[in-house]
Amino acid sequence: QKEVEQDPGPLSVPEGAIVSLNCTYSNSAFQYFMWYRQYSRKGPELLMYTYSSGNKEDGRFTAQVDKSSKYISLFIRDSQPSDSATYLCAIGESASKIIFGSGTRLSIRP
Amino acid sequence: ETGVTQTPRHLVMGMTNKKSLKCEQHLGHNAMYWYKQSAKKPLELMFVYSLEERVENNSVPSRFSPECPNSSHLFLHLHTLQPEDSALYLCASSQEALGLNYGYTFGSGTRLTVV
């Protein structure tokens, strides 16, 4: 079993839809939970990070962590074509032990 | 310049060549990283320099050699690479304090092709 699992997609939704992206992990010691967005030909860009269970909101983005289920989610409200990118979860137990998911490719149809 | 800058953006090299990738961060961060990104695979951590100490991933072949002369600059020296080393090489930096990490800032990467 991989330490971090992420559905690679691709995921295609119409503009304005709510998008749900998810990752599962296996190590209960993990305490860093991050989401990155990567546009084509660019490096990943940090969207959200959290160290605790619960929800964290930033504009149209909400990160959710359920440590009991070892499951994290990123929700995008009112999705826009500019949200089309690959989304990477990153989970780990220390600063130098972050494991990335394989990424979910998201396409928002106008 | 702001953020994390990587040069060159693209590199084509033969298997017998020696080249270096350069990374510079202008954020005042105290940790720098090299990651390898191959198609349809997760980002793989290669090397970490945290508070000037190097932490290695033992699965990285010796044909990759990092150098971190100061907290703002990071190099990855390449020699006698193999075609399977072709990938996007990403540099990142972060600020670490009291064992916490506040997320990475990545550069745009160097697209390496080994022929």
C-alpha cells in the first residue's frame, strides 16, 4: 500500500461546479497536510496547509482533514476555467518527510 | 527577483556530459530541496538542506551530487546520467521553525533530457 494515495483523474467538470479532490494516507503519525496546484510547465504552488483535523477555508477553497479516517479533501466552489491544473496533496510527519500524491488533473469546461 | 529561480529552464545532455542545475531563493528561507518529477509519478524528494545540514534520500544514485554553499543557493551536479533520468527537476525552499514547516515554494523547474 502506498503511503499517500490520490486518484489521478482526469476530472472534468462544468464551470461553476463544486469540485472535490481527495487523498488517503496510511501513517497515523502524519501531521502536515498540504495542497498544491501545478499549471503546465510550472512548479507546484502552495494552496493550503494545515496541521489539524477539521476545515480550513481560503476564498473559494476549503481544505478538510479527517485524521481518524486518514483522509483529506480539497473543495473548490464556483470553479473557473483558470482552476484547470493538476492538484497535488502532500502529507508527512516532519518537514523533511513530506510525501506527495501523484496528482489529480482537473479540467473546468467553460 | 522574487521567489525561487531555477536555471536553466531546459537542458539536453549526453550520457557522458557533466552539467549543473542552479537554484536561488530570495525569500529568506532556511531550507532548500531538490525534487524529481517524472510523468505520472509522484514528486520524489532527492535532497534536503535544512539549517545547513544535508538530509539525503538513500535511493538517489551517486551520479547526482548536491551542493549548498549558503542558505540562498542550491546546485545539483550531474554526471554520466542515464536516459531514465530525464525528468523535471524542481527546487523548493521553506521556512522551518521549531520543527514545523510552513509549506514549500517551488521554482519552475529544469526540464532535463538525457540523450
